[in-house]
Amino acid sequence: MGTVVANNLKTKGIKAIEEALLDQLEAPVSVRGQVKYVVMSQEQYQYLRECELEAALAESRADLAGGRFVKETVAQHIKRLKQINKSA
């Protein structure tokens, strides 16, 4: 995996990122020999966000199907949250 070295960012700028992303979807950015960041295209970022949302939706659907939910009014919900916070 082609790592973008922080010093290359200083000298090459965005070109260093563009070069790293030519043959991979994500590129780690190394600062003083340690990977600190990961860069990717906007399209890849959007794809990952959509995957997260799909996973959350699937989890919610599974909770609904499994009966793991609470049906309550706003007032009841606030009261339950206050009770949870007191016991925490």
C-alpha cells in the first residue's frame, strides 16, 4: 500500500495524494514514521458513509423485527433518560 509521507505533502502538495490514489482507494498518511491519517477520494468517502448508513438501517430493522424497541411519548422518553442518567 502506497503511503503518503508528510514531507511529500509539504513538497508536492495535493499531487502526492493524487499519485497515491492512482492505484488504491485509500492511502495512509505517515507522520514521523507512523500512520496518522488516511486520505481518499470524495467518491470513496461517500461510498463508505452510505455503507455505514445501510448497516445502521439493517441493525434498526433487526431490532424492530426482534422486538428490541420502546414505544413511548416524548415525556416518557425524557423521564426514562433522566432515570438512566441518575443510575449511571
